[in-house]
Amino acid sequence: MLKQVVGALAEDSKVLLQEDVMDNPPSHSAAMLDLMMLGFGGKQRTIEMWEAVVGEAGLKIDKVVRGTGPWKSLSVIECTKK
């Protein structure tokens, strides 16, 4: 999906992804959520994993804003074209 979006972006466009960013090593609750998500075909990703995913699509991460308190893993990942 990201590869399709990149083709439609202007040079100064930004892509914002709202996703969980798992710590490395993950907390116990994040590891449990990751195992649960595997049952549905998904998975939790670290920032390094997100860099690889967006990099394959032709994007780079410019900024990551993480949540606070109980939402600390929920993040907004700001990407632009490479």
C-alpha cells in the first residue's frame, strides 16, 4: 500500500502513520500483544522494523512522536520521499 502512495506524492508531501512502535527489548505486555496479533496475521514492529518497511516503499522516517502514559507505544511516524 505504501508503494502505491509514494507514486502519488509530490516532492514536499508527508505521510503520517499512526502505529504502535514496540521498544527493543519489548515490555511483557507488548510481547503478549505481538503474540496475539500473530494469530490475525499482524505483528508489532520496532522503529528499526518500521524504517525497513517504509524504506522498501521509497520513504524515510523524519520524525516519530510517541504517546505518553498508558499510550506510550502509540506513535505518529512522519515520512517523506527518499
